[in-house]
Amino acid sequence: MGKDKVKMTIFSISNRCYNYPPFDQIELGSSIFYDKQTGKVRNIDCNNKKEDEYTIVIKSFRDKLYALFKKDKETWDEEDTFLMKAVSDYLPLAMKYIMKLKNLEEESPDLFHYAFIVPSKWEEEIRDDIIRPIFVQSGLISNEDHQDRLLFFSDIESIFYRYSFERGDNTILCRITPDEGKVDIKFDLIQTSSTLYNFPNAKLFPKVMKSSSVSVIADDIEDRIAHFLRINLFYVATDDDRVRNPLKRFLKSKLVPFYEDWIIEDIMEQMNRWPLPPLDEEDMKRYTETNPWIIFQKSWMLTENQKQFIMTLSPLSVCAGISSFLFSDLNDMISNNSIKSYKFLLVMDEYSCKFDPFEKMTLTWLEYILEYNRRSLNYIVTNIDPLESDTTPSFLLAGAGISIFEAVQHSDMYCKPRIIQSEDSTASSSVFRNSKPDAIVNLDISLGSTLLTYSLLNEDGLIQQIFDHNDLIADNLPPLGRFYTFSNATTLNVKEQFIPFAERYLLGDLADFTADDGISIKKDLLFEMKALLNKELSNGEVLISTYKPKYINAFVLMYMIYIKEEILNKLPDHLISDHTDMKIGYAISIEAMLLNNTIGTKDILQDIIFASGLVPKDNDSKKLRITTQGERILPAIQKSLKLELSLKSYFLVCQLHEDYVQLSLHQVVTTPSSEEEEQESIIVQDEILDIPNIYDSLCTSMWQNLVQDSSLIELCEMHITSDDNKILDLFSSNTKTEFFANLKGHISDNVRVVLQNNLGTQSTTDTHAVKLNISCNCKVRLTTADIIDVSFTPVLQDIACTLSASFLNTELFGNYTNVDYMFSFVRFSSNPQLQYAFSKILEEEADDFNLELGIDTSCLLVPELFSQLLQPVISQRPLCYKDFEIGALQQVCSENYIYTDLKR
């Protein structure tokens, strides 16, 4: 909003990436035209219309607003109130205009934030006393909005955000501004010592330490140059009283004052005819030697001394001759200061007004003079090359844009997120409308296991009865990992008869599946599914492999149908009879690797579950929520560790599987309003990193140690008397394979003893014998310390190094600077003692690597195992209860900014 023009632009910040210039500016007139009869705005984009009997015209309202600010509010009259209304009417119309011009759909004002560039000479109070109330009156913002809904930037801030300054820099900003026949020169001493926002690489905020200004008219410079020429060509000092006599008397010249003025005007005309040469002294000397700046004219009839002066005349000598001009103003900016080093930034302030072409030479001379004065100061004053020669509105908008994105980054890190109610929650398939669940079914699906629990709730949502996995599922339910392998492609390994079974029943209409009651499955088909899931091969049965997605999905469908039948068969009769009336929430959690490589997406899995009948579709009493494992883990972690996380902070959940690591970066998005309320988080980035197989790595580490030091091997009677060559046979590839199998089994079967030894309940010197092979009785005697130091620690050190490196790798989490915690879980073993031992070592090693790499992230061990955290507990609410009651938070596209600048 300027004196004659208003510059506006609009851009999206949803991608959090700012590249200048990302937009075009729209220019509008700063006049408002009202229809006297209707009182409505007729036009906002014409400065040439005049007021008549039908129209009220308010022109150049920017200056009027500043004048209004200077008045006492109690003295405002109708004209002042009308001005506020006029500008508030102007802003929404300008918004509609720019959106139409940009071919943007008209959106709700709530989707926009605004930024406003104001002159630095304006008092800060005008922002909240005048500008913000106008935005509120316009309906673009409200008084209840956060203050950052409308951001303000001064022109100085916008200039400095376009440059890179070091902390502690002191800069003299000099702005040259033409203004109606004169030129204003503004000096500001600016210090950049701190940032506005507290995050890495934030721009340093410009703090104005001292300011001054001086006005110059074009005749001032011309008169000073003419005076300089006159005293050097036609005057000379002749007495102690410094009375100067004309040079013509000394030289007996016939020149009279009229001709002197004519020669000076002719010389100055030549000065203004061509571009000025470089100001650098060496460059200037070379230039004047080959190309005299002023060409001597014979008609001037000057002496040889005068001619020599003209031939050596240069802008540098002119600046030296009038050096006192503006020098004191510049010197005052840095006098009485202990600082001796400054930067100097000289810009043409096109932002404040338009340039008059006839003033161009005056402005160029001012640049020369100021640059000469800078070099003449008794300080180290380093020049800054301007990014652009003129401080244009585009330049300022770019600087403000940088600051806007810093405000967005600050908001992302620290400000409380806006929680918006989903518009389709009444028709949600995952939230009970105006109700609460009576029971919750938890189904956790991993490659290594499938676990099911059924929890009955009381009126307060507390669990009053639990049917665990053994109550509901037969022992013959194998995990899905037994049927799928993942390499370059997903492979389904099943009995040969599955293919015709799928073609007949699963890939078409499922009506043939159900019995006469319309709910259960036909008995013969149920037996056939059990046979297909049975890992034992009967006579004549063979396994086949298929890569076809239709069979991969069909097998999951059969798996879900079988689980549904198991639940129906195992639940008590009173629950089955009421099954259709109870409000049941089905919480399905699935291993991300399994989901990604088989079904693909949650939506496809949801369709499969609906098709299986496990959860009826479009049923108000049955709701389904699908998450990946670890997605809703924060309440469980906080409950275990009694830990409260700061809003907008990040934490990393590490799930260590046998041959990969899943890393899920969470951001905390709520703060609890009471002790009972849980904090919530969303996953902002999910990564799966392949690692060497854990068990193979443990065995390899131990084997390499045995090869280097065989003292741990207890030889059998056959080998103890053998020569060295036969002992070397113990390290054959066959022995290695057999030892790997024996050591894996020993770790799984005896890890409880190992862990107890490590905890000090038994001696750590007790040994455990592991057979070396099956062909002899040679054994490897391992103490607890051997197993931990030789196998566990080296392998987990490599994994911990990978985890720590993920905080530095920008393709992973290197762009996040405030990851407070890492919580690790071991997911590849069902033995809780082994999981705890691995987690403890991993925590210690990761902490060591983080300390070494300067990573400020704490690695914490959760005492409970992952599966234990999610287990339902009598007289407590299920972790997913709130999700079924009111829903879960999801990240949505962020808001947009529109901003304008004050152009004089």
C-alpha cells in the first residue's frame, strides 16, 4: 500500500520451499471510488478519476493513514472513520482481484496468512493501532487469530534478509531517494547480532543503532562542482586575508565573468554527456591517460596551466575537491564508537518512489561522492556489492518472502498446530458417531506372528474382560511370513491346490463361501482353508511359487476369512448372539514391510478386510482402523517412561527386525490439558533400511573370533591327539554351517541364562557349551561375557552407527535439528530376554556414537517390549479407544500467505 500504487503477490507455502522469485507482483492504484448513492466501492484500480456528484474519491490513502495515526483517536471525525472503512473495503476487493488474475479458485479467508511491508520511518505502534484493525474490519483476519496471522516487515528488514551477514557485523545502509525535485539521503547504522528465530541458519535480524538523513537538491551538486571548477581555473589567493583576485589579472587574460560561466557550463555539459568512468584511482588514471574525460576546446582561450588542469580532470579529482560535502553526515554515523570496522551498503531506493530521468546524473554524482567519502574515512569500511542496483518492490518482496518462510519454519517447530475437524467424520468408517465402542478387537499382523485380543469395555471405556490370542485362535494359525518371501519381487509360496481354490472362491463372488446362516463359512471350505494353511505337506502335495498380485491378495483375503471364523467359533455364545448389536472397534496393526510388499496400501487392506466379512462395511456399529506398527506408540511410551515431550519436538522410533530396521520419525502435535489426556504425534517420515541378517551376523562375528583364537574350542577325544592339519579341518565350510545352526539355537534357547548372568544373578564366568559340528564332539565353551562381547556388541555397534548416521544424512533425518529421543525396539525374537538384552546394548552404543558425532539425541530404553506395550490391561482404557471415539490426527496441507508492500 503506497502513495500511488499498491504491490501485491500471493504464493503457497505448502511445500516449505522458497525459491526467489516464485511469483509475479500485481500492481493496483491506491485510490478508492465510492458510489454516493449505494455507498459501495465502484473501483479500486484507477488513480486518474476525479470526484463528481456521483462518486467519492479517496486518493493516496497511505499518507492519509499515517496522518490519521498521528491524530489523537478521541479526535477522530466522520472523515477519519470513513477512511478506515474505505481501506478495509479495499483489501478484500484487492484479494479477489489478484486471485482472479492468477486464475485461482476463491478460497475461504481462513486459508490465508498475510504479510505487510511498512516504511522503517513509521512508528511500530501504527501496526497495531491502524493496520491490524483495518485487516480485522475487512474480515481477512479476526481479533481471536494468532498475531502471526498478519506479519509486519520494515523496508530495512526486507533489504537485509536478501543479504548474508555475519553475527556482529556493523553496516552503514545508505539509501538514496528522489523526492519531488530533491533527493533524500538516509543513513542507518545497523547491527546484525542475533536472529529473530532460534533454529540453525536463521537470518540475522537487522537492529538499527543510529539514523540520520539529509536532503539535497540537484542545484546543490551542480553549484559545488561549478565552484570547484571556478576556483581552480579562474581564482588564486594573493594575500594573508585570503582575498581572492581573478586569475585573469595574474595571467593578464582578457576573460570576463560572462565567458568564465560559459566555459564552466560547457565543461559540465561534457561531464553529463557520457557515463562516468570508474572511481578506482588506478583505473581512473589509466582511463584519463587514454581517454580524457573533458575534451579541451580552443574557443575557451585558456592558458597551458588551465588546459593541463582540464586534461587531468576526473570524477575522482572532483570528489576530492568537494569532499566536505556529505562527509560529516557519513562520519557522524560511526563517530563516538569503539568499533573500527564497518560494512557499507549503498542502494538506490526505487521502492519509495519512481525515478525522474532528468535526475539520473545527480544520483550518479551522489553515488560517486558517497563512495569517495567511504574510502576517506579513518575506519575499515568494506563495500558490499548490491545484489541489485535498485531497491525495487520486487527486491523487498523477495526479502520479506525469506522472512515469511522463516516464520513458517518457526511455526512448524514451536507453534501449536491447528486441529481441524474432518468434514466427513459423520460418515467415517473408523469413528463411532456420537457414541463409544463396547468392545475392541486388536489384530497385530507381522511376518513372524499374528496376535489377536478381544476386549470388552464398560460404560467408562475401561476394559472389564479380555479374551487373548489363545482363547480365540487355534494353534495351527501360521504367520504370513511363512508364505511370503521378499527379494527383487514379492513371492507367494503355497500349496499347489491354492490356485484353483482361489480361482473358484476368492477371485469372484464370495457368496459360495457362506453357510445358510449368511455369517459363517461352509464347513468343507473351512477344512480346506485349514489344510492350505497347514505347513505340513501330505502325500502328493507340492509347494509352488507365484508372483501374481491377484493370488498374493487372494491369500491375504483367505487369511482374514479364516481369522473371522476362528473368532466366531471361539467367542462365548452370549457375545456371538449380541455380535450384530454391539459397537465393536477393530484395530488392525500391520508390519510396514509386510504391507508394502504384499498388499501395498492401507486402502487395499481395508477393502480386503471388508470383503472377508471380518468387519462389515457401512455398518454404524462396526468400525475399522488400520495402522502400521509403531504408528500410535507415543501414549504407551509415555506411560512406561513417565515422559512428557515438548510440543512440535521430534522423536525417532527404531524397530529392529532380523534383516531390516524401520525408522519412524514422529512429531508431537498436542499438549495435554490434563493428567489423564494423552499427547499425540504424527509420523512425518518413515524409512526402511536393509541390514545384514542379525543371527547370521552374530554367528559370523563369533566364527571370525574362533578362527583367530581357537582357545575357546574344547577338542573332542578324536581331535585332541590329532595333528594340526586335522584340526584345521574343523574350520571347513561344512563345520561353519553346522556351527551357525547350533549357535543360533543356543542363543534362542539359553538367552535367559545369558541375560541373567549379565545382570549379575549368576557368575559371568559360567560357560555354555555349543557343539561345533555334528561329526564329532568338539564344543565351543562360551561365557556370558564371550557371547556379549564377541557376538552381540560388534553387531549392534554397526547397527548403532547406522542409526546415528541417519541423523546426519539429509536424505533421511539430517534436515531435522531437534530430534529429542530415539526409542528402540527389537522385533525379530519372541524371547523377551533376548529383546531386552539387544535393546540395552543398542541404547548404550547409539548414545556413544551420538556423543562422538555431536548429535543431541537421547537414546532411551523402554523396559517393556513392543508387544507388551500394546497389550490390553484390565481396568484401563485401550490405547486405541480415543481413535474410535473422536478419531486420530493426520497431517494436512498447510496454509498460504499473501502480502503487500508500501510503495511510495
